[in-house]
Amino acid sequence: MSATGIAVAMLQVVLTIAAAPLLVGMMRLVRARLEGRVGAPIRQPWRDLRKLLRKERMVSANTGWVFSIAPLVLLASAALVAGIVPFLSTRSALDQVGDLFAVVYLLLLGTVFLSLAGLDAGTAFGGMGASREMTIAAIAEPTVLVAIFALSVSTGSSNLGAIVAATLAHPSTAASPESLLAFAALAVVTIAETGRIPVDNPATHLELTMIHEAMILEYSGPDLAMVELAAHLRLVVFLGLLANLFVPWGIATTVQPLHLAAAAAAVAIKLVALAATIAAIEVFIAKVRLFRVPELLAASFVLAFLAVTASFFLA
Amino acid sequence: MNDTAFVQLLDIAAGLVLVTSFAALWLRRLVAVARVIAVQGVALAAVAFVIGLYEHENELVAVSLMVGALRGVVLPGLILRAVRAGDERREVESLINVPAALLAASGLTLIAYAATRDVVALSSTPQVRALPLGVAVMLIGMLLIVTRRKAVLQIMGVLMLDNGIALVMFLGTSGVPLAVELGIASDVLLAMFILQVLTSRIRNKFGGTDLDQLRELRD
């Protein structure tokens, strides 16, 4: 683990935290414009976070320690993953120690703690949201594992940086059936895990079908700011994974400052394009019934499974 | 066309045939399933087209165009007509739920890979390596026939089964003579006509095509 590698990892974490709320703001703006509204400016999520951070911390007397540490665990795990995932360079220091399994289980750790916090307060909504989140996570997490695993079969390594570097070295593998199938599977899971339409609606409060908002109903002030920031970070992490695993061009293979700057610009363009596409599609589709969500996720699991079989038998 | 491009195009087209058969299990509306079967027919034709171009066999290219017209347009068109004739556009009554059907189909795909291992070992061409996909499509077609109640969907299952057989044929033999292919095509077309007539007669007589209700004798 070299000093420059650590610097790259730190840079990634800082840049991701700075950019995540802006990306969410841009998605909201795209949606608003397409729906004929003026919409809030792009920096609105940052303003919301700043406002929440200034407020007093209110905690229900009936909650335990899980409720207090859940936002910290959620934010810390999301920030750590933001350092592991190869956004800027394939030679990030954290990437050497953390691989595909570490990423998936760090993300799952945050999900589990948020669900426990939802249960901890003992409200009806919190429990409902937690049970729904677990239903989705139980199918979505294996799909992420299997989909990325399909890519790692041809590379021979479960290290994300190595997978990206291998795709860079052999550009034709980006259009192979296994990576197309894995891309489709991971795209569906990204939408489910980040709570977007058609699985969850990020814009609603107090609706009987919501998932994420139901769990965080009891949070306020700085705690809510941490949960929100972590949710934004997770969105960027998933979109970044999607962008860089399948379209890795532009990522730096060295740690030179100039290459890193170019890589940051490339990943920003990819993220903005991907996020704008998702936001635009969301305008045109409705949320599916909650009971149909497992069907959607089962389909994405099957796609990931087919990707693995294809990379084993066809390649 | 160079080797890498050929392998990728072939794998993508053959993979699309398999993915559409999963989509047919996943979708609920009859019209949507019929359209997916049409896409499957086009993907099947694409497989033959790619092989024909790569091996410079003009006859296979001609066959592929005919297969595309028949399985991509004519047969799905017949099914769509049968669907629209009845008032049962919103299906789908299945004996097993959708996630279970998808998992069963994944299992069948693995069985197809396992069962064709010896055949694949005989040759290392990309066509033969993709052969298990055809067997998997056949098995999933059978699954569709077994688990669905409506006669129209069972016809679609038969068509999918036949698409799988055709895929195995193209991949295994690099195309059969035009005369044989014409014979097969007319057979399938005739079978589709007969099944469609049968379905409409069942509907006229009993008011629906739910085959489970036809099992018991009534006065």
C-alpha cells in the first residue's frame, strides 16, 4: 500500500462526498424540467444537508444504541466503499485490500444497520420499511455478487481494479454476452438498491408503499443529514460501478495528477449521463406494485446467473 | 468479418434467443409474450445470418431471411390474431409463480449445459460451444407448455420449443439444405394453423381456453 495509493483513495472519498448531493440535485432538476416544473437548483441537496446539520439532535426516549450508531455506520461504510471502487484510478490503495466481496458486504452492512434502526424506534412505519428493505436486499445483494462475478471469471480476479484494467486491455470483452447480461442485471439492482422508481419513490413521504423513507422516519437533524448523505453516496457508488465496470475508458492506470484529473472529468461525464438517463426514464414509468418487485429482482438475478454461465461455458 | 467479431455476434444473437425465452416466462400480458416470441424468431434468424456470412454460404443467408420472415413476423402475427380474437388479453394464470418459473428455467439451463457437455467436447468451434443455448430454449419451451393453462400460451410454448430445435440445427450443422428447411417451415406453419383453428373452436364451444377446465367430464 503506497502513499500515493492512499492519497488517491482519500481523493476519491472527498470528491465523491462533494459530488454526490450535486448529482442527486441534477437528477431532481432533470425530472422537474421534463415534468414542466422549474425545479430547485442543483445545489439544493447540499443546502438541505447544511440546514439539517445546524438543527438540534432529537432522539426518541425509547430507542437504543443501534438507533444512535446506525447513521454513522451507514455513512462510514458508504464512504469506505467510495474509496474502494475504482473511480479515478485502477491503483487506489484501498482497492488492493478490498475486492468485490468487501464492497458488497460493506454496502449490506449499511443496509442492515438502517433496517435495525427502523425497527429500533418501534413505530409501525419503521418496521414495515425494514421488512421491505430486507425483502429487496435478500434478492438484490446476491445479484450484485453474481453479476460482478461473471466479469471476474474471465479476469481471474475478484479485485475490481483488476477487472477494470482487464476490460481496458481487451476492449472487445465489453460487448460480450456475459458483460451485456451482467450490465442489465446490475442496472436493475442499482435502481432497486438506490430506491428509485419503479421500486421505490425517492420523492415521497408518508406513503404506504415507501421503503427507504419509512425506515428513516424517526431521524432528525444531523442524524438525518448523515442518512441522507449516505443515501446520495450509495447512489453515486452504484452508478460509478455500473459506469466503470462496463465502460472503463478514461480511468487512469497510473497515479499521476494529470491522469487523475482527466479520469475525474471522464467519470463525471459518465455519471452525469447515466444519472440524467435514469431521471429521464423515471418520468415515463410508474412505480410497480410492491408484490411485483421480487419478480423484477428475480429476473435480474436470472440475468446475472445467465451471465455467469455464459462466461463459464461460452468464453 | 474477423473471428472475434463473429464469435461475439454469434454469442449475442444466440444469447438473445435464450434471454427472450426467459422474458416470455417473466411477462404477464399475452400480447407482450407474443411480441417477445417474435423477437426470438428474429434473433434466431440473426444466428443463421451471421453463420451464413462468416462461412460465405449464400444459401444459409437466404434461409435466414426466410426464417426471419416466418418466425419473426408470420407465426407471431398468427398468435397475436388468436390473442386478440379472445377477450383474455390480460393473462397470466400459471401453475407456478413467476420467480419460481424463472428459477426453474435457470435450473433447466444448467441441465442443458450439463447434458450437452459430451457434444460440446467433440468440437471447439464457437457454434458448437453455443449449442447448449438451443437445448435450454427447448427445455424452457416445454416448461412454458407444462405450467401455463391457456391454450394460446401453450401454442407459444410449442413455437419456442421449435425455435430451440431450429437453433440447435443451425449451430450444430451450419444449416441444412434449403429443401429440408422449406419442409420444416411449412410443417411449423401448418401446425400453427391447426392449433389456431383448434383454439378458436375450443373458445367457441366452451367460452375460454383454460385447459384445466376441460379435464373433467360434465353433462
